[in-house]
Amino acid sequence: MYKGLVSKRPFKKKSRKKIWLKGMLQKNWLSLPKFSFSLGNRGKKILMRGIVVLILLWCWYRFLFKDFFLKDEFYINNVQFSENTIATYEDLDLLDYITKSLKGKNYYEFQYFLQGNLLQESKEIVPFIDTLSYQLNTGNTIGIDITFKDPLFRVRIWERIFGVRWDQVSSLLLDTMQLGNQTFILETPQYLSWVDSLNGFFHEISVDKMLTVINFVQEEISDFSSLVYFAWSTRFVVNTTNGQEIYFDFQDEEMLEQEFKKYRLLRDYYPEFSSIFAFDLWALDESKVIIRKR
């Protein structure tokens, strides 16, 4: 009679699990702290200032930076090195590295963000670099001028000349370079012709001690011609302009002074001093000198 009006299961029993979960959610939601947010007068002022700053930054970028600093004429297409840079130290690896680092860069990007990095990386290639200055020229060209520090002294190994600084770094110097061409040259024996670097060269005698020897010999020997160092040892020989050879050993300054004291005595009091071809100031007995006459 009432078919279709009454459901087969008019009263469906709810799961206890669902009832418990719903209750927990309602309980936790009601227990959450209530937040209210109000800027206040000070907050509104800070917000307005921030908005003004953002607008100014956008205007600066859109109408000044983008339309002026990012112009095509400020992008570097050519790198030109000064005559002084090339004459002082014409290292093709250095010049090529700087050229590749600058080409395609924005001049102002280099000026404000990349200049320090380029100087530091260039010093890793050539340790004698002191300063790097630049100037934007016409035709998308940047002019580069590099100044260098002279080496403390130079070392000649066969036909190669190396420059030395305090930190024992060395760079190969070519005959065409002006860098260090007035500094002292420390010679080495011809049997070292196979050596192509100064690795381990200052193992026995450090750079500062080598300078001590160089300065002492220049002051002590008036007819000094050249100073030869027997690498990886403590032995030296001084060649004079009259053809004499003075061999000595260096352990410390006191020993050096004692050795050349004997040389001074021979020079001042030995009547046949000029006939001596070679002196060996280092001997087992401090009071003796080994000589060889012509």
C-alpha cells in the first residue's frame, strides 16, 4: 500500500568511531587560540613606506637602470691592453684569460660586481700583479692597465729566468719582458738545464736567507761578477771580474761572516793573492782556507 515511501533501513546506526573523531575535531578546534591582526598607526606608516620604496625601486630599474646602464653601448666587445702592460709582462695566458672574462659583460656589472674577482683570479695566474685599472672607451672597448711588483731577485736556470717573491712563488720571465730586468740574477750550474721550474729550489735555503747571502756578497766583494747557487744544497760560488772563484757554504750569518773574514785576510795580507784562481772558504778547520793557484 505504501510501497516506495518507506526505506528498507530508515534508521541507520552511526559508527562509534566516526562519532569519536567528530567530537575530537570539534574539541580541538574550539581549543585553538584566537588571533586578531591590526596594523595600528605605526604599522600603517611602515607599510606605506615599504610600498613607496618598492615603487621607487621599480621606477629606478625601469627608467634609469634598464634604459641607461643596460644600453648596448655598455656591453664589452673588445679588450685593449695598455702598452705599459704588454711591455712589462706580456703573458699570453694572462691576456687571453682577462679578454675572455670581460667579453660580453656589461661594463657597470664588471665595475661593481666582478672587478675584485678578476683581479684575484689574475693574481693566481701571475703572482706579480699589483693593481688592475680600467676605462670604458668608445666602440664597446674597455682599456686595461696592469701594474706589477718587481721580483725580489731572479733565478736563471739554463736559458730560463724565474722571478721570486717572499712567498716563494715564481713565474717564468721572458727576455722581452721588462719586469724585474734590473733585479739581481742568481745563477745555477749548467747541469740543471733539465729543470723547468723552481719546485723545491728553496728547500735548503729559504728566500729570506737567500736574500741575506745576495746582499752580503754584493757588499763584500767589490769586483763581484756573478753568484752561482748549487741548487738543493748550501753551497755557493762567487765569480769575480778578474777570473777568481770563491766557494763558500751558508748555514747562518755567523758562519758566513767567519768564512769571508778569512777571505779579507788573504786579500789584504797575502802577497800572491792575485795569483789565486779559486778559494774554498769552507773547511773542516775554521782557521784554514783551501786555495788553488793559476
